[in-house]
Amino acid sequence: MVNKLGVELEIRRIAVKDPQEVISQVEEKDTGILTSDWREVVEDDTVDIVIELMGGLEPAKTCILAALRAGKHVVTANKDLVAVSGRELLDAAAEHKCDFLFEAAVAGGIPIIRPMKQCLLGNNITEIMGIVNGTTNFILTKMEQEGMEFQEALDLATELGYAEADPTSDIEGLDAGRKVAIMASIGFHSRVVLDDVHIEGITKITAKDIQYAGEMGCTIKLLGVARCDQEGIEAYVCPMLISGTHPLASVNDSYNAVFLHGDAVENVMFFGRGAGSLPTASAVVGDVFDIARNIQNGCCGRISCSCYKELPIKKMEDTKNSFFLRMLVEDKCGVFTDTANAFAQNQVSLAQIIQRQAPEGTAELVVITDSVREGDLEKAINTLKAQATIKEIAAVLRVYKADKEN
């Protein structure tokens, strides 16, 4: 460590829920540094850097603010808190000339926060998108490669430790939504919070959807997408079809990847382990080393909040995407024409169509639309639902295309 930093780092205090339980699990360790009260860490005059890994909004927020106000630098992996209260925490750090770093809050061990704040700062970033949740990516990979249904794949993910006992935050897209809010704020220099992100999970995806996507040359991934143009920022997380030729299509299992576009660098992709104790620890330790160097050189607080703009957040109905729809219709003459007319009446054109026989006098109709305003697509769906020949609209999924393709 001395060779890397020129200084020795020492752990002075550790706050845990139950010190006695920790003591029983360690051998020949200095257990005197353990406490159950985080205040003892923050109020220790010998502590220069506080690492917050408790998660959640409270007491994490109170702890971090207390540390910053005491002139201590902070490293956190708390995406929940940064996505909701990032501005307040960064403002407090700036006020007290402290470093507040959170590389581990997004994509685990994959560097993405620091590259956007430093290496890519000369770019005007217009799009950030990627796979930023390993649990859902593992589930969708198993559904695609082994033909599993959602629940079967989720059970396997739980058994192997990829999914928590309560996987709601992952499978409903909330975890990815927090990361999208953080990346959009940094990339577009305008504050985006969790409530600004439209979020849909993967619980309704079926093996049949994945099969049809494959026939159309696509795979289904839970993607976080953030775009910025003259009209404002759009940010959403949802399962999307993505072309099999796109680099993200081959990102499988628990791996994560972030793909961004800048005006100078064009396309850049960051790939690796997005979660897990060691990848997360890698990012945390990297932040600690960065602060240690700043302390040595008397240059702490160099990079604070970079949100100097106040850009509007687009309503979801005003965004544009292509769509995949899977419908069960009556198998009789004229149904296809009526269905096509329902789309045309609402300014929705069709790019691909598959029709298959289904049981009991029905047919399965699968279409991919051209790029369309979401509000118009919703009108088309309502028109279709009013037709007696449409038995069910079983799936409606977005199709990812690069911004220049929409």
C-alpha cells in the first residue's frame, strides 16, 4: 500500500450492528475498534475518511452528513441514497471542502462515475444505456439459453445467490432505476432523481417473448436508458429487445455493461462484474486511495456536484421508440387488415410481422413497429383493445435503437 500511495492507511473504527457476533467470527484481530454506534466513528478525531456501507436512506444520510460537517471525507456504495439525495450530500461536501465519492454505487467494480466526471468531461454525452443489474441479466440469460420461464429462472438465481431473499428491487427494475438516475445526472450535468425515471421490471417476460425476439434477430435485456437532446432528458428502465449484433446482446449471466455516446469519443463501452462483494470492494478501495492522494497533496474537494444545468425531464408519452407487440387474435379473414388499420389510424407503421396458428380458432400475431411516439402507440393499443377480434394483447415491449436510428 505504501508503494501505491506513499502513505499507510489504518482502520481506526468499525461500526457494526452486533460487535459480539463479529468478534466470535474473527481470530487474532483487534476487536477493540468495533462499536455498535456509528457516531463513535464520525466523532473520532483520528478518522480522516468514513466509508458508509450500511445501505438504505437512514441512518446512512444522517451519518454521511455528520461526517462531512465534521470535515471528514466520505466513500459510499449507497445507490439508494445517492439517487435520492445526491445533490444535498454533494453540496455538503463542497461546503466543507471534503471529498464525497461513490464509484461503487453504480455497476459495482466497473469504473463509470470517475470516467464520466474526468476522462470524458470534454465530451457532450447524449446517451447512456446499459445492463446495470446482474440478477435480472442472469434470469433473462437462463430464459433465453435454457428456455426457462421467469419463476424457474428466478428460483435458480436465488439458489445460486444471485438474487436476494426479497428480489423485488432487482426484478421490478428499482435497482437499475437508481443507477440510471445517478449516471444521467453526471453525464448530462442536470439533476435526475429516482422519481424522474420511468421503471418497468421483467416479471411479465415469458419464454415465448424471448423465442419470438430471437426469430426477429433480437434478444431481450433489462436496459437502463438515458438520453439528452434539445427538448430535455428522457430516462427509463424496462425490458427491451436489442439487436443480436449490438455489443450488449452478448453480455450474459451476472455481468453488467454500460454503453455511452459522446460527440468526440463516439461510442464507449464499459464491461465487467457489476455486483458482488469483491467487485464492490474494488470500487470502494479505489475511492479511498483517490482521497488519500488528495489529502497528501492538499487538494480535496476538487470534483463536487457537476449539475450546473436545469434541464426538463420528458414525459414518457413524448419519447420515441420502436415496439414489439404480441397479440392473440381470431383466426379469420380480415383480422390482419383491421389490425394494421388500427395502427395506421394512430400514425404507427409496422416494420416486421409474424403470424402463427394458435389453439381453438385463434392466431398469434407478433409485430415490431417503426419508431413511434409512445403516446401514439398507447392510442393504437386502446383502438386494438376495442376490437372484438383481438382476444389479448399479451406483451408490449420497447425495441432499443440508437438515438440516431429513432
